[in-house]
Amino acid sequence: MKALLSKAVGGPDTLVLEDVPSPEAKPGQAVVSVKAIGVNFPDVLIIEDKYQFKPERPFSPGGEISGIVKSVGEGVTNVKPGDRVLGNTGWGGMAEELALEATRLVKIPDSMPFDDAAAFIMTYGTSWHALKDRANLQPGQSLLVLGAAGGVGLAAVELGKAMGANVIAAASSQEKIDLCLSRGATSGVVYPKGPFDRDGQKALGALFKDATGPNGADVIYDAIGDAYAEPALRSIAWEGKYLVVGFAAGEIPKIPLNLALLKGCEIVGVFWGAWVGKNPRKHQESVAELLQMYADGKIKPYVSERFALADASKAIAHLASRKAMGKVVVTV
């Protein structure tokens, strides 16, 4: 079978497509014939050794997949050969076949295309955990989403609307804002591209304050970090919650903690991957809720571009450019 491999630390241009042996299912595992792979920002980081997890090389990037169960190992009861499934893998997904713990797989309905399934679990899982478990978002609250047209951002927009919040989408172009408005955002704000000097940060803070209104945002969902974080935090409501989701804009920001004191707010970390490992039963419950929302038409992945497995490195490069909207999917 073919797999896209990271054999040396570096960007997407260092990845190579090679023939590797087909995997076999060990006890507790299932082998999946992969049909589609969702591309996510951790794929950009993990090949550069900048992610929280650093797998031994060679490895394939790709943290979420969909496909058909080919075989199962001893003790597996939740799936069987022939089942249509999605799975969160961490890495290893960009291959024609993949062996992984069967508990990471979830059956999907026949009506769910493999593209949608591969673009589903990481973005909606992350954003559902962030908004429901970490922020306890309530109907009528205001939610500011930074990087709102990206994968997790757009999922947060849709879920925020489904939860009854007033969603303010923040993104780097009007085209991206228009997409967010079509997916449920109440309003939007276009922010300039950094870097920012001190005056630029003040102007950005004023932009966010104007967008969120005099009371500020009850919840801020920040998937981009860098120089956007402090200006956004300055626009938070009293006793608001600031969700630290990721750093797609580049640098990890340094936040003056006096802002948390002055705003009486909470700065809350969101590490969905670790939470899944520590709370497998709650994760299964969350996936069931999300699949029901999908069946009810409340959420649906927006797949903007598709790449073949042979061009998967280009898919990762495209995502790294921050030009992608919604989800990018690799098809097998």
C-alpha cells in the first residue's frame, strides 16, 4: 500500500509517498481501508516537530480519517469488517490503510459521505468540547470567534449558532466573513494582518470592542493566537471566558495577567486530544450528540478543496498558507 511519510523534520516539501507493508490488526485494533483524510493544523506542526506529540519517524501525518473496516483484531466488538467509520488517529491517516485502536472508531450512517466524515471529528469535536465543556456557552451569550473561517473556527460558528449564541465572526477577509455569515454568524469583523506595533494592537483592540459591543464578548474562541490574543482579550466581557484553542497565526502569545484580574475573566485551555484520552466515555457521548446534530441538519462540514493522496503534501502546504477556508480533504 502507499503512504505519505515524514522521514525528516521539515515542511510539506519533505514528505514522500512510498510503498509500505499493509498493516495487520493486533488485539484491540482494527484495520481501516482509508477513503478520505481531513487535513488539520496539527498536520502542519507535527511534521516540523512543533506539536505536543512527536511520533517516531517514519510516520504519516493525518489525524482524522474515514473509511471501511477491513479487519479486526482479537477482542474488538464495537466494529466489524464492512462497517463505515470515522476515526481520530493523532497521526498515521495519510495512507491507503491504517491500523489503530478500535475504540477510536465510530460508525457513521450510510447517508454520510466519506468526505464529510473525514472533515468531522477533529473540528467539531474540538469546538464542541470548547464551547460546551470548557465555556458552558449559554443561549443569548455573545461569542467572538477568531480565525472563524478555518476548520475549527467555522465549526465553532455553526455550533455557537446551534447553541443559541450571538456569534461574531472575525477573519482576515470579507470573503471569509461572508462564508461565516452563510454558516450562521450574526455579524462579522475583518481584522488586518500582522505583525502589529503597539498602536496597531490598540487599533485592533478597538476593532474587536466595536464588534462585540459595549459589554464585550461573553466567550472568546481563539484558534490563532499571536498578536491577536491580547487585543481580543481586552474586548472580553466581565467574567467572560477566553478559550485558548491554538496558534495558527504563528507565535504563542504572552498575555499580561493583569487583564484577567481587571476583567474578572477566565483564560481556559482547550486540549481536545488529551481530553479524549482521559474521558473516552464522555467523548463517545459527544460524538453521538454531534452526529445527531449532523443528521438534523444543524451542522455540516464545509469542504473547500480536495487533493489526491499523491498530492497530500500540497494539501498540508495549502492549509499552512492560511488561505484555506473550512476543511481541506485528501481522498484515496
